[in-house]
Amino acid sequence: MYLPSTRALLLAQQAAEIASSKPKRARRAHNDEDNRSELERLKTERDEAISERDAALESCQALKQELRSLKRSVKEKRKQSDKVIRLVTASLQSLQESLQGE
């Protein structure tokens, strides 16, 4: 009976491994496709983040404008209140003087 040599067995084993493995091109194509898919996913994620940032900036600008408007309004109300206080004070002083003069 014939027994194959160790070298023959080793070569046969290597041949079997090569035959059973996927071709490198197919693996590379698969990896390229995976990389493209990942790149597209990351681009989409980036675009969404940019859109969210732009919306937040726009909202922030609107809030700043509203805050400036409210500050102007408060300042005007304060001026009016000061004017009313001065007029009421002057009126009370005048009334007091007229009552003292009687």
C-alpha cells in the first residue's frame, strides 16, 4: 500500500485551503462595498448633524433678537414708570404745599 509523503500531504492541505478560501478580489469587493456603505452612512450622519446645528443656530439668533426686543421694552416701561413716579411725587408735593398754605 502506498502512503503519501509528508510533503505531498502538506501540498494537498495547502491546495485544499486555497480552494476553500474566497478569492481575494471577492473579499476586497465586499470590503469596498462595506466601506462605501459605511462612508454613505457617515455622510448622512454628518449632514443630519449639520442640519441640526444650523437649525439650533437659527433658533439661537431668533431668541437673541427676541431678548433684545424684550430688553428694549423693559427699558421703555422703566422710563415710563420713572416718569409716572416723578409726576405723582410732584403732584403730592403740590397738594401738601397747598394744604399747608391753608
